[in-house]
Amino acid sequence: MQPVANEKSRVCLNFAVDGLTVYCNREALIDLRDQLDWLISSPQEDHYHCHVLMALENDASKLKGRGIRNAGVRFSEGVEKMKDADLIGGECVDLTFMVATEADLDAIQAQQEPGFEFSSEPLEPDV
């Protein structure tokens, strides 16, 4: 059975020119660990998978559908250039996980808006 996320999990996927950064609190990292453990234990032929936002979004966020969600996405300005990265030439598109404080997550989530919005501000929480 697929694990259920902690109500306190908070995660934001930030897409930028150089890759994807997953900003999250410790509860979300524990939930991700549980999701990965579930995948590791599953039969390979069943092709189980985990949609991070769907798995970690809490019921209050899903059901209310208004305001800032505990699991969201942010697109940085210029992100569309990611697809043109010269990987053979040495450019890097990476996946990064970063533990963020509750204050960092508040600041990141304050930049989220309903729908998808491009931001000109770099996303670097104070760590």
C-alpha cells in the first residue's frame, strides 16, 4: 500500500534554467523516503511510480483548492531554455534536494500564485 504523507509536509518544485530544485521541510523528506522505499519494495513489472506533488499534497490543500498549497511548483524566468542545454558540451541540468526552514518555505510559497507564473526573482532561501 502506498504511504500516506504527513500533514506537515511542505514541498516546492522550482524549475530553473539549470535544473529542478526540490525545496522541502524534513517531514517532506521523510515522506519522500517512504515513497522511495515503497517503490523499491514493489514488483518491478508493475511499474509503480510516485508523483511527488500528488503524493505529498495534504487533504486540506487538495480539497480547499484555494490559496497557497503545501505542495506546489514555481517556474523561474528563462526556464524554457532548460530544454536547450548543451549536455554533451558540459552544461548541467540537475536535480537538487534542499532542506528548507519553515520561514524559507513561507517565503517560497508566498511567490506561488494560482496557475503557473514566471518570476524574475532568483529563488535562494536564506540558509
